[in-house]
Amino acid sequence: MDLSTLTYIFVGGSFALYFGIAIWAKAGSTGEFYAAGRGVHPVANGMATAADWMSAASFLSMAGLIAFTGYDASIFLMGWTGGYVLLALLLAPYLRKFGKFTVPEFVGDRFYSTTARVVAVACLIVASVTYVIGQVKGIGVAFGRFLEVSYEMGLLIGMITVAFYAVLGGMKGVTYTQIAQYCVLICAYTVPAVFISLNLTGSPLPQIGLFANTVADGTPMLTKLNQVVMDLGFSEYTALKGGTVNMIFYTFSLMIGTAGLPHVIIRFFTVPKVRDARASAGWALVFIALLYTTAPAVGAMARLNLMNAIQVGEVGSLEGNLVYDERPQWFKNWEATGLLKFEDKNGDGRIQYYDDKNKEFAAKAAEWGWKGNEMVKVDRDIMVLANPEVAQLPNWVIALVAAGGLAAALSTAAGLLLAISSAISHDLLKSTFKPDISEKQELMWARVSMIGAIVVAGYFGLNPPGFAAQTVALAFGLAASSIFPVLMMGIFSKKMNNTGAVAGMLAGISSTLLYIFAYKGFFFISGTELLANTPANHLFGISPEAFGTVGAIINFTVAFIFMKMSAPVPAEIEAMVEDIRIPKGAGAAQDH
């Protein structure tokens, strides 16, 4: 069966399942829309949390980052996974015990302030909208390639799809849809990885194949990859290339940003008890590990396959470069999307793919008649989707990967949109500006605000500030600088008052936004940048994606300064914080 037919079957079948679940699990109350009625089993919630958290950045872009940057991309593995551990240990159980629907609701009640609640809503929306931009880019990439439509049309189809089941089902529908999406995405990620690992190394486990010898000549896989990329002027795959300071700040930004992600936090409000929140966090780590331990192998093998597919012979020889007119079908397919572009700079009809920024190698390439890198665009987000095609795997595997990529992007997009919707309808309207509206009206506004968030996300998805993982990293920085500090202080500092919390959030997110806009353009509008986004221009070498750590430090510092200058926390709030931190049913210590 041809690839197009199989793709429509796999994608269409998975979407029919998502729509069916949404209709079956339609939310009939605000409790079901915001927290799925608090009746989700810990194992099911762990699986839904894994799907919610493993976004297009995890499925599509992380392996692409690993493929092109090698060892440096380990910051994403360490940052995202370590941050989830922080979330599970330091925040999830306590927030579940507090018993509210949303993160801003906790902030508003803990800091006894409507202003604090509104500022928290603003921070949540800024971080979540930035995050969802990365997801809709992933949706556009996957739909555009496998439904053979333009990126823009693919994005539109994806947004309509997620609007249907997220608006209809709320948290209840999203939860059970995400369980199905996890099953699809993990199969789609691991099955082709097993095939490719077998082809390259003979090992069915990609985690082992990454460090095994290649079948072709017995050379260790990573040694072979280093040789291939360095022969074409690229830097050594396994070497640390980025600055140490930036790498540390970047990792911490991803970690504390993960722990402050509102769309993941609200998943822990859906379980019946506090201990279920801890259990579901543990299960989520198990489900997440299946993908995250596979990603390094997927990235490395994808890079090796891509290089070998273009450099088909000895470097520097006439026959060593692929003839453009004889390019394989996968090349033509991705060219049609605009995410892969070739320019014949020397007019020889062959493809030269090398690092023309490496002056030493560029001089050598000039002697061969090469006039620059002719692969003028290789979008990093295509690597996971293109890898099965490049490796010439069966069509059904390629179709499965398409369904998985869409499942990853849609699952996280739905969670983010739900977090935005809940913040607007529950925290701004019901709890702040219109407390007299009925539950039916609140539910209506929740759905209206979600549609509005979808429209905004779709607009920015058409003009993204970077590739999916890079855009997502900006969102993590915004969450790290605003939401994580206020939650930590709210739980673990009885003395932190409302003035300190508000001042800290405003200082943290403002400084981070200004730093990002200075290099990425104000509101990500091209041409409004103040400085070129290069390491030489970065403050102390810290990139915009890594600045969340600095923003968090500013948040904590400003919060404690303003706390000292303002009225103390009321006694009843201190008692409430103390109660949150004590496990239910714990007795007093006994003297023996």
C-alpha cells in the first residue's frame, strides 16, 4: 500500500479515536472541565501527564537538536527530566492538597490578594502562549508533510482538530485523549528507532545501539558519526561546543521552568488524593523515560543517515556528491514543504553539504570547485519525521511516525490551551471580575477563551520566533522566572507576603521578556530586534533561552526585599501554609 493511503489511515484512525473520546467524555460541569472531576486513576494520570509534557519539542525537535548539536543538546535531556523530578517532589503533592483548580487560584488565595492572582494569570498566559507556538509549529510541520499540504494549511487543520476535542471535553476529554495520544506517540517513536538501530548496529535496543559497533565496518557508531561529520568540516559530534556558563544557566532554566509549567501542574489536580498525586508523578516518569532514553540514539542515527544519504562517496571526489536530479523521493517530499531547500551554487548539478563557516575546510572545498553549502535549509524539526524515510523503512512505519508526531503536538497544545482557558474563565472572570456568573456561563466563557487562545497561537505559529524546541525553551524561561519562584515561596516560606510575591513575579517576567525581545524582536516581530542574537552580544554569554535562571534569581531577590519593606503575613495564612506542608493524617512526633 502506498505511503499516502497508509498515512491517511493511521492519522485518520487516530483522529477518529480522539474525536470519539472527546464526545464520550464531554465536560458537563466546571469541575469536569477544569479537573476531570478529580477522579482520574494515578496510572492513567501518569500516562496523560507524560503525553501532556512530551510535546512536539520532545518528539520532533529534541532529536533534531541532538542530531545537529550533539553533546550540547544533553541540556534538554537533563533540564526537562530533572525539572520534572523537582515538580514531582517539591510542588505537585502540596498543590494537590491545597485543593484548587488552577495555579493562579493557589497564588491568589495563598497571598490573599486579587492583584497576585491577576499577575499570576498574566504570567501563565505569556508563558503558555509562547509554549503553544512551538506546538503549533510542530503540528504545521507534520501535517504539511504527510497530508501533502502547505505548512500554513497544515497548521490550520491541526488547530481546528485540537479546538474540537479540547473545547468540547475540557480536562475530562483532554485527559483520556492524552492517554490515547501517549500510546500512539510512544509506539511511533520507539518502533522506527528499533528498526534503524537494527539496520545500523544490529542491536534491537537503540539505547545499546548508540554505543555499539556499526554493521557496515565494525566501527563504533559514535566514532563513525564523528568521522562522517568532521570529514565535511562540521565540529565533532561528541564534543562540548557551547559555553559552560550558558550551558549551566540553560539547564537550570529548563529545570525550574519545567517545574513551573502550569499545564503540567494542573494535571495533579485531577487525582482523588494527595498520595495519588505522588504516585501519578512516579508513573509519569516511567512513561517519559521510554522516550527520553531513546532520543539520543534517534538523534545520532538520524544525523548519520542524513549525511550518508547526501555524501554518497569519497569527500572531494566528483562522484562523492549526490546528483540533484537523482535525489531520492524523501528529499523531494520534504522540498515540497519548504523545510528542506537546495541551491546549486557552483552549477554542477550535485549536492555539496558541508560547513562553509569552517574557514580551514572551506578553503579545501574551494579547491574541489565547491562554492558554499548547498543545503541552504535543513529544518531541525523534520529529522524525526524524515528519518524513517531516509532509512528506507516500510511505509507503515513512516505513517506511524506521522501519527505520533501529531499526537505529541496535539496533546501538549490541548493542555496549554486548557491552562489558558481555565485562568481566564475561572481566575479572571469567576473569581475576580464577575463572581456572580453561573456555572453554565463560566463553562461557556471557558470554551470561548480557549477558542481565542487557539486563534492567537495559530497567528504566532505562522510567524514562530525559532524552531519548536527553541521556542519552547523561551516558554520554559518565562515560567522559570515568574511561576516557579512564587509557587516555591508560597509553599515553603510562611513569611512571604503578597507585596513580595507580586513584585517578584513582575520583576522576574519583565526582565526575562525584555532580554528575549532584545534578541528575538518585540513580540517576536522580525526587524524589531535591538541586538544580533549571537554569543558575542549576550550578557555574560547567556542566551535568551537560558535567561530564565537569571529571571528567577531576580524574582526571588526582589520578592524578599519587598517582603521586608511591607506588612507581615496574617496569622491565618501562616497556619494555612503550615497545613499544606504537613501530610494528611501525620501525627506529632513521640518521645521514646
